[in-house]
Amino acid sequence: MELNLIGLCCSQPHLTVYSKLRKMKDGDKIKIITDDFTIIERDILPLVNFFKCKYSVVKDEDKYIIYVEK
């Protein structure tokens, strides 16, 4: 599954990621793309940690890719 959060701000990234992470089962993977590092720090990483998922963050030119696995 892939979530493209490029250009989103305020609560939209948080709500979108929360909804997807909540539905994930063991072994599920998701690729999250954003162009705003603040969203990663403020929204994505706290949620990933809350749901006890593994993750890695990769910078690719002007965007960030977060790979999440439950």
C-alpha cells in the first residue's frame, strides 16, 4: 500500500496515517511519501511508534519516503 501525502498540511496527514496504521495487521507494509519533514517528526513517527511498527526513512531528492511494517 502507498500513501502520498505530498502537499497536505494540518491534520490531514495525521488522520490519514492513523486510519491506515490502525487497520494494519502483522506483516502488512505501507510506503508513505511526503515532501515535508515536519510531518514526519510531528505526525508519522509518533503514530508509527504508538502502533509499534518498524520503519525506515529515506530522502529521495525533494521528498521523503517512509517504509512502515507492522
